[in-house]
Amino acid sequence: MAEEKSTQNSGNCNHDCEKCASECADREITRIKANSHSDIKKIIAVVSGKGGVGKSLVSGLLAVNTARSGKNVAVLDADITGPSVPKMFGISGRVMGGPEGIMPAETKGGIEVMSINLILDNPEDPVIWRGPVISSVLQQFYSDVAWGDIDVMFVDMPPGTSDAPLTVYQQLPVDGIIIVTSPQELVSLIVKKAVNMAEQMNIPILGIVENMSYFECPDCHKRHHIFGESHVRQIAEQYGIANVAEIPIDSSLAELCDNGRIEEYSGNWLDVLTEEISR
């Protein structure tokens, strides 16, 4: 695995981002170099403070939106224990290796994808691995895969602020973060954890997405807040996050994802974020 030095030092890191405060900013860490057949211009991490808020969905939608704008796009599925990206895009089978490295899978729309489910003999087998093994796999997804010419790579991050997300933040050159939430009251605390980790890693937050924000009646078009009134804009203002997006509860979108056809979705919920990312 090719490596290069950064200005941080992880030699004494305890991997507990909530306790080490700003100490990580003063450490020297080792950045991983991409495969020699990869030219990745921008990396966007899609994160959440907890699971079950639709982080993978947002990763997929952002990838589709960005590809529609004419960019070469890739998705690195870093959620090793809960990989759902291949399912959304209708990708199955195993990826193959060659002299250039591991060749990523490609969606019908030309988006390149790498996920643990694409190297397992049986994609339904659970991934029961300890943190260091998961971190090593994440590093190899970046350094051993021949991604080619990529304008924007989206990294579908594992939830929380533990070892695997820290590996991505410290060892991949992440350019920006998108935070995904849901409209419950406790989300403010969860978002704060994600914001604090991003700040400690010195990575800018590009926007916040509230999934399952509302349900729009197909007859009268009135919006109903099934999980309570949205607070996402107040939270964004509190933490100085400029770009906000709200994704509704949409059964047709869920059906597309279940059938591997996310690239066929229609909706303008993420257009502003896509413009920000594509700059």
C-alpha cells in the first residue's frame, strides 16, 4: 500500500475523537496514495452520527446527480458491515483484478463502485471483522482499486465517530463532508458529534441533508411531518452550515432503490448541494 506523509501524527492516537479534542490537528499521520491508474480530483465523505438515517441513499442520489451534470463519478462504499450501495445500483457479482489493480464495478449510468459485497463469495454473509481489519480494507479500496479518471468520489461512510470513519478522515484526502440526519429532536446531539469530528479533522462541511423530512400528499400536495416538525435549518444555522436539503418520504424512490434502479429517480432535492460539490 503506497503511503505519503501528512502534517499530522497518529502514533499515539487512541481513536476516540470525542476525547482527543484538537490534538489530532497537531499530529503527523500517513496519507495513502491512490492507485497509479487513478486520478481522483475530489473526495466527498457522506456521514451520519448514527445509523438508519439514509446515508447510503444520499450517497447514491448525490452520485447520480453529479454524474448527470457531466462529471466522472465513483462511490467507495466504506460502510463495510452494512453495504447497500451495490443493491441500489443493481450491481451483482464479483469484481476482477488485473495488472492495473482491482477493477471497480460500473453502473448502467457509468458510475464506478467498490463495495465489500463485490468481493465476497456470498453477499449475504455477515462481515464479522474487528476494527483494524475493516480499516485495512478501506485503505485497500482506495489504494488498490484502479479508479481511472474521477472528478468526484463519494465515500459512503460507516455511521458514528469510531475507528473506521477515522481511518477515512485521516488517510484519504477528503475535501468535504455532507452530514445526513433525520427529523427527530435528538438529531441535534447526533449532528453535533459529526460536526465536532469534522472540525477536529479540519475538513469543511459542505451541507446537511435531512432524510424522511416530510410526506407530501399526492392529492392535495400538503406536506405532513410524520416524524415531527423539521429542525434542520435551525441546526444548520447553529453550526454555520450553509447548504440544506430535505428529502421527503417517497415510496417510488424506495421502490427504485429496492430494485437496483436508483439512477432512474427524479427529484431536485439535492440540486444545490450538487452545484456546491461540482465547483
